[in-house]
Amino acid sequence: MTKRYYPMLVTDWEMPEMDGIALCKAVRNMQLDGYVYALLLTARDAKEHIIAGLDAGADDYLVKPVHEAELIARLSAGRRILALEHSLRVANQRNRILSITDALTGTYNRRYLMEQLPREFERCRRYAYPLSVLMCDLDHFKQVNDQRGHAAGDDVLQQFACRAQKLIRTNSDWMARYGGEEFLIVLPETTHDQGVIVAVTASFGVASTGLNGPDLTLSVETLIRAADESLYKSKLSGRNCSTGQEIGAVLALAALA
């Protein structure tokens, strides 16, 4: 069970080294890929024994000698319960994905951003990895909506998100819709110079920690604000460019003042 997930467990109560009660308790304390339906077999038929078996984590209880047809029927009932549990788990996962995903672009939404970025921030601080965030704004997006309609604007947002996600690392980088036509791209273990290379076309603001990760005085809010300020400078510089800053301890302290 520690090496491979099995959805059904049929165990005797009396066994050497570890009995069925201890096994059921151990299985219930393990982090597994899915639920395990446990069926306990025993010659003990007293009420207190049945209660002890169910309290230990068994889902069902059969007194020996076991009738084959009854055992098959109990296992069939277990399979139905497992199927329902799997459906519920899939539905919960689907709801979880919907709750953290922007419906239009398929990127993460702002809720996920504000939950996950602090975790990413602390991870980079703990392991002394640099972290870069890219604030992106689609230039003259209002003109697209005004001249071609909101359906065309939605298509532009979808196309941008699709292309941007193809150009970042699948297993580490991620992207969230910050609001309207603004997106934030999070690049763990990415230096400032590397972050500027990633930021091409449109208007980008890049903010990065130092090479050894976030300073103790630096906050997530300061990093996002620095990226937003850099984005504003890109706008003032004529758009379609990238502006960035690396935040060291001095800048972080100044932001707290």
C-alpha cells in the first residue's frame, strides 16, 4: 500500500506482526491517490468486536466462515461506493479548477494569484532563489473594443494568453489575469536579466528580487507594486517595450518607509 494504490482491501483480523485492526488504522492515516474500501474478515462476532473493526476504519465486516456469494455481493457494494467517491473527487477537482481559473482566458485568476504568489515568494526566500514577476498590459486595448467590439477584444485576450503561456516554462512559471487587459506572469528562479528577456512586445513592467531571493524586508505587495510602476514607465516610454527594476534590500526598506 505504500508503493502502489489499491482501491479495495480484504483483510483478516488475526494476522502475525500486524493484525487487521492495525492495518485498517494504518491505511486510514496514509496519503493515498484515492479512497480504500476496507472489508474486515473475522471469526469474532460480538458487538464490541464489530464496533472496534468499524472504528478502526473498516467499511464492512464479515464473520467467518464467509459465504462466497455474500462476499461477492459485499465487494460489489464496495465498488459502487468507490465509483461514487471517485465521481465526487473528480467533481471537487473540477470545481477547484473553475474557482482559480479565469473563465475567458484560461489563465489563473486574481484569487489564485493572491493565494499562490505569497507561497512562491516564501519558497524562493527559503531556498535563496531569485523571483521575477512581469506585469503586462495590452497596448491600446480600449481601441480594439471600441472599433471592433467586445467579442474581438475577448479574442485578443484569449490569443495573447494562449501565446504567452506557450512561451513560459510549463512546470514552474505561471500566469494570472490581474484585471481587464492586465496579466501578471510569475517566473520562479529567474533573475532580473532573464525576466527582461521573457518580456517582449506589448508593455511590460518587470520586478525581480536579488539573486539570493527575496530580502526579509521585501513583501509580495512591494514586488507587485514595483512591477506596476515599471509597467507605467513602459507606457510613458511609448508602449510596446519592457521596463524593469531589481529590488534589493535598500529599495525594499524604502518601500516600507
